[in-house]
Amino acid sequence: MFPLSTGMAVLAGLSLGVLGVLWVFYERWERRGGSAARPAAHHCVRCDAVYGAPRAGGGTRCPRCGHPNPPLRF
Ligand SMILES: [Zn+2]
């Protein structure tokens, strides 16, 4: 093993602290709805329209032709 200087130890500790804060923030954001609160992209298989709509349990209807479409998954 190589010796770890005090500066490197402080820098590593700060990095781990920042990651821990981001982790806690992300966990709380997911519990409050997280990605479900953001709109999802949809592609209509009937008229080829691409639109955004809230993430619903099932599909959402196309604003152009009314055909129900599931959200796109990447
Ligand atoms: Zn459509």
C-alpha cells in the first residue's frame, strides 16, 4: 500500500460526503413521487404523433387521433 496524505484523505472524505448527500436527496425525491411526477414521451402507433403526457397507470390517449398509447421506454 502507498501512504495516503492528509489532503487526499480529506478530499476522499468530502467526495464520499457529497455522494451521501446526493443519495439521501435522491431517495427522498423517489419517495415523493420521483420520476412518476415527470411527463413521459408517447408515440402514437396510429398517426405517428409524438407527445408528452403524465405517467398514468395505463396508456394515455393521443391528442391528435385519440388512440391509447403506452409511454415510451428507453
Ligand atoms: Zn394518434
